[in-house]
Amino acid sequence: MTAPSPENEAQDRAIRRALLVALMVLGALVLTAVALSRSGLDAGRVEALLTRTRPGPLLGAMAIMTGGMTFMALRWRALIPDGRGLPAAGLTAIVCAGLLLNYALPGPVGELAVALLVNRRYGTAVAPALAAGIHSRFIGLAVAGVIAGAVWTFGRMPVPEQYAGLIGFTAIAIGVGATALGVLSARPRLLRAASSRTAGALGTALPGWPGQLMRRADRAVGMVADALGEVGRLGPRAYAEAIVWAICGHLSVATGIWVGSLAMGMDPYPPGVMFTYCAATAGVVALFAVPGGQLGWDAMFWSFFTVTTGVDVADALAVTALVRIQQVMLLLIGGGALTLLGAQRRR
């Protein structure tokens, strides 16, 4: 057995640190899920919810939601040069590990750790895997925003009159943001230039830690732009395939949420479910580079679900708890994948 190289040792240390931090975040998420499932629901409502819930369909709904991770892996694979031979099951496990790492590490760093994982498991070069992972994330967010805008335009959701203006403005903002995100991901030079003129300029002008923070943000955006530039040579077919898988993934998760709601005795308006999931997913793009920032997704999801599906506040809270619990299950799968990959490297 050959001795591990300094590069592999550094990778192992980085992933071990990421795993430790991620497991700490996972513990916090479990407590959040428990608190979320209990807050706002008195004992009578909880008992009624448990009485009308059908376990079989509920487990089926969670399986449908989990299928979205496989579509995410296929979306990523479509953008990896020479990646067609990579197994979907193995990439799905790595994507779950990436979900865990992105709770613990800033966005670009988390994506780099995932690229290292696919490199050590399948020998894929790190730079193309990193480029594909970041571009895949951009495409997923952009497609979610476009779907949310389309559903709002044509779905005729049962939004109370007092919230119609706010939700409409939010839908328009998300749709415009998604379009801009797609343009920036296809033209990474624009992304780099925009960051240089904003965060980069502020980093030079501001003293102390604010300036340092802006400079770090500018470097992170530069890293993303460099990675996005590596994918541009794949051609329109790869982009089209990635978009198709992104649509399938969003449909899978939204369908699972709808089926889970039915299993709990609710009857949410299906376009409202689709809008809620896609709008919440696209709306937290600003939290991409914040460790654990996805916790804000819960409040956004619950708010949208309450006003667009026709269910009451308590039922919307129960659906939000269901989605968060399913996310915790994915994080557990990701933790297992990280541990297994680390053990394989040490052999």
C-alpha cells in the first residue's frame, strides 16, 4: 500500500473538518425540525393530524421527494465532460454529501469539496467537476425561478387579496432574478465584471473587516466565474439536457410535497405547491455562500404555502416540518456517503 500524497492528506483533513462541522449543523437542524413540528400546533391539532395521516402514502411521498436528488445528480452529470459513464446512484450519494457540506461550508468551498469527492471515487478531474457542479446549481436555481414565474402568471392561485400584490411582486422579482442568473451563468465574464465593480470596489474602499469581507466575496465570485467558464465548451445539447433534468427534479420534489399533503389529509392547490417550492428554492439564491443559510428556506416556504395553496397556517406548518424532516434524512445519507468515501481513501 502506497503512502498517501500530501495533496490527498490535505483533502482528507478538509473533508474531516467539513464532516465535523456539518454534523454539528445536522444536530441543529434536527432540533429545528422537532421544534418546527411542534410550534404553533396545540395538542388537539397534533392528535387530529396524526389520526388522519396515512403512513404508507406519506412514506411514498418522501420517496418521491428523495428522487429529486437523482435528477440533480443527472443534471450535474450532463455538464461533466466525458461524464456519461458515471453511475447515477453513486453520483446521487455524492450529491447528498454535497447537500450536507453546503450546510457547513460557504457555497464555492462546498462545491469544491464535492468535486474532490467525485475525483477520489471515479477519477474525474477536479476542475471540470467543480465547473459542472457550480453551473448545475445555477441552472437549477434559474429553472426554479422561471417555473415560479410561469405558475404565478397562469396558475390562478387562491391568494388572499391583501397578499396578492406582495406575492405578485415577489414572483416578478424571482422571475427577473432567475433570468439574470441564467445570463450570468452563460456569460461568466459579466459575473466577474459585476463583482469587481461592486464587492471588489468596496473591498478596496472600506477599511478593516468590512473591506476584507468584500474582498473575500469578490474572490469567491471570481472562483465561480472561472469554473463557469470551463463548462462553456460543452455546447447547447448538454445545457438542454441539464435543463430537462432540472425540470424533472423540481417536478419530483413538488409532486412529493403535494402527495405528502394529501397523505396528511389536506387538499392543497397543486399550482400553489409548485409555486411555493420553486419560489422558495430560487428565492434563497443569496444564501448560496452562507453556511447554514438554507435554514431561512423554512420561513419562506411556510409563508408561500400558507397564502397560495388554500390550507391554514397550522397545516402549512406541518407540511414545512415534513419537508425539513425529509431534508434531514438526505443529510444523514450524505453523512454516510462522506464517511464511506473517507474510509475508502484510508485503505
